Amino acid sequence: MYTNNIVLRANNLSKTFATNDIKIKALNNITININKGEFIAIMGPSGCGKSTLLNILGLLDDLSSGEVYIMGKQCNLLNDKQKTLLRKSNIGFVFQNFNLIEELTVYENIELPLIYLKLPVQHRQIRVQNILEKLKIAHKQNQYPTQLSGGMQQKVAIGRAIVTNPKIILADEPTGNLDSESGNQVMRILSELNSTGTTVLIATHSLKDAEYSNRIINMLDGRITSQNYGKEYYKGYVGEKNSES
């Protein structure tokens, strides 16, 4: 049952990829509720289904069976245009490889989602400048992605993701290509966004990144194996890892 507190919901979600007569089940009967204002980390080894789950929850990929709800709307019943509108209105994406457009400046990359939403020029200018100042990258606004460090590019990618004021941020390995300090900066930004009420969901291999969350969802072979809440989990997890080494 949907309540106003649940912003994302998956019910018996499965995803199968078929190539050369071989079928691979990437997700197997995933059921999960994500509440407003949560910071969730999805963890597991490569190939466990983390990114696939994130892409389906964000309407970037289609499911094979089951149901996905965003803000109470059953998304698998919507057409492509309706899905696009729902996604643009509610979700911001942060990708591991940044996915910035090299031919556009920092300012133009951040502005792009607002152009798709057909906001007036003056409104776009105000929003973009606010984001540039918030992320402390206003001095880079006329530069191009290839002129920036990895950490700076990820800040721009975050700016592009949040400029529409989304209710939900989905981040796929947001620090995977960054050095330690840049990664810390990115996670602090996501944490600050969460503290203002934005729901944040990250897929990550990093226990350090997961420590910013208030719930960890562990995955293996396309299934959720466990869910853990609070700081006590991290202590137990580290203890288990140390005992194995």
C-alpha cells in the first residue's frame, strides 16, 4: 500500500537480459520500499545487480516483470513520454563516468535539464547560478569538462542532477573514479542534500561511502540478501571482514 512517505517502491521486480540465446537474470524478485528523506546505500560485488536496480528505479531501463512505483504512480503502466516526464520531475542522476557533454561549458551542462523542462531563460540563470555557488564551482562555469579534474567534473554532474530540485537522487558509484579527497567532497555534498530532505540512493562498493547512509541494502546474484540500519552495522561488517583476512 502506498503512503505519502514512500517515494520509491519495487514489488517482485525482475530483470532478464537475453543475448545469443542466453538468458541472464540480473534481478530476481526484488521487493523494497524507499521512504522520503532516506539515504540508502546498495552494496554488493560487481555483477550483483546494483546498477540494474538503480536504472530501473530511475526509469532508465525497463523491467521484465513486477512493478515499480514513483510517488505512488505505477511506472510500468506508463508510456515512454509519461515516464520521461515523471523522471524529469522527480529524479536526478549522478553517474560514475560523469556523462557530461564535452562540447558544453560547465554552466551549459548544468543548465541543460532546465532547457528540457522549457524554463524561461531568467529562471534558468537564477537556478544555475545558485547551484554554481552552492557547489563552489562558479569560477569554473566557462570551462569545459576536459579542462576539469575528475572531482570537479563530478561536482558539475551533481549540479546537473540537482538543478531541477528533484525529490530523489540516484547515484551509481559516484566516487568510483575519484581520488580519496574528491570522493569525500562528493559524499559530503550528497549528505548535505539528504539533510535538506532529498532522498538519496547510491550504488557503491565503498564501505566508507556507505557510512553516510542510514540503511544498507546488500545484494548478491540479483537478490537482496539483507538490509541493515544504523551505525552498529558498520562495526559488525568491519569485524567480519577482519576475521576473514
